[in-house]
Amino acid sequence: MTEPASLKSVLEQLAEAEKQRAEPQLTSRQRRARTVARLAAVQALYQMELAGEGVETVITEFSNHRFDADMEGEPLAEADEAYFAEIVRGVVGGQRDIDTAVKARLASNWRLERLDSTLRALLRAGAWELRDRQDVPREIVIDEYVELAKAFFDDAEAKFVNAALDGVARDVRPKG
């Protein structure tokens, strides 16, 4: 794992990556808010795992104290709070099936529990979106979580996230 990036640099990196792809039905402001929601969802899932906090407690904390506030001295970009809550609730509610889908795409000698907590949160959130948000193009979901992985990890982990989520996408979104 690389040294954690500042929130400002993560948001700048995500904004640059967003220019390369777009969810066609959303405005640029809506796409940005959804990107921030994904970042916050990964942070919330990580926090829940480490602190053992419940889903509604974490959602309320983010809504009341993190969104529309300064983090690391920088204002946090507007988030799609409803989408954030949908991701977090969806991952927690479907975690058994989501973990099964992710585990199916890990090397045979790897267990999900061996992965870094942030990496698990990234994979779970991405797998949930691929499985439960069929309206969001698979390429968008995969690209967003790969970019988030790049903000927290080296290229090897980002490539791992790409491969795992691509496999999950093939499993849960058969071409038809």
C-alpha cells in the first residue's frame, strides 16, 4: 500500500479520470457527485469494518458531519448522498452474495479476509454496483473503482481491482 493521498489529490485524480468517461444520462455535476459518493461509500465501509459501527450510524455520521464539510482543510465536493446511502446499505444487506461473487474471482489460494480492508471495501462496493445497478454501465463502475484503487494503492492493486471487477461483471451481467 502506498502512502495515503490527501483528499484534495484523490478528488483531483478522480476528476481527471472522469473526463475520460461519463455516465451519459448524468450531467457533469451529477457524475462528480456520484464519484464522491463512491469514495465516501468505500470510506464508510472501511470505517464500519474497523470500528464495528452499524450501517445507519455511519450513514448518519457522513450525512451530518462529513458531507458539505471541510476534510483535511479542503471542502469536500458535493456528494450524491442518496447514492452513497444506497451503496452502503446495499453492500451490507447483500454482503454474503457480494462476497461470494468477489471470492469467485480471486485466485484459488486467496481468501477475501486476507485482502486489505480498503481493498475489500472497493471490491464490495464495485461488485454491488455491478450486480444491483444494471442501469450504470459496467465500464463506468469498473473504471471508477479502479481510479479509487489508484488513489489508495499502487498500480498492482488497481490492476487487481480491474481484473476482479471485470470477472464479477462477466458473472453478474451476462452478455445478451
